[in-house]
Amino acid sequence: MMQHPIGIPGVFSDPEIHGGQPVVESGIPIYLILDMLAQGFPREEMRDDYGITDEHVSTALRFAEVIGINK
């Protein structure tokens, strides 16, 4: 069953999905979104090629802020 780790809306964790790594509701791992942003992927490419929405990006950035990951 997917759960909200540390109570962040839009972030889920399930041992059956990516080994329990935090993901957005579509199952895309948070670390992947953050890594793509760090590498300078254009948001349009993220959306068109991977289905990552602006909401997913906002959720990933909020998660990083809450757990203390430097952007």
C-alpha cells in the first residue's frame, strides 16, 4: 500500500514500487525528477518524454526542502 512518507502530500512510498523510494502519484521517483532538474533538463522535455508535470516538479522540490536536500 502506498503511503505518504513524512506526511508530504503528493509523495508516496511503497516497498513494491522502486524499492520503497519516494515517488509522485504517477510512480516517478523523486530522485529522478530532482536529478533531471540538477542536470538542466528543460521542463518541456521532462513533460513530453517522461510525463513529469509542473505539479510533480513542485512536489519533488517541496520534498527536497522538507528533508533538507540542497537544490
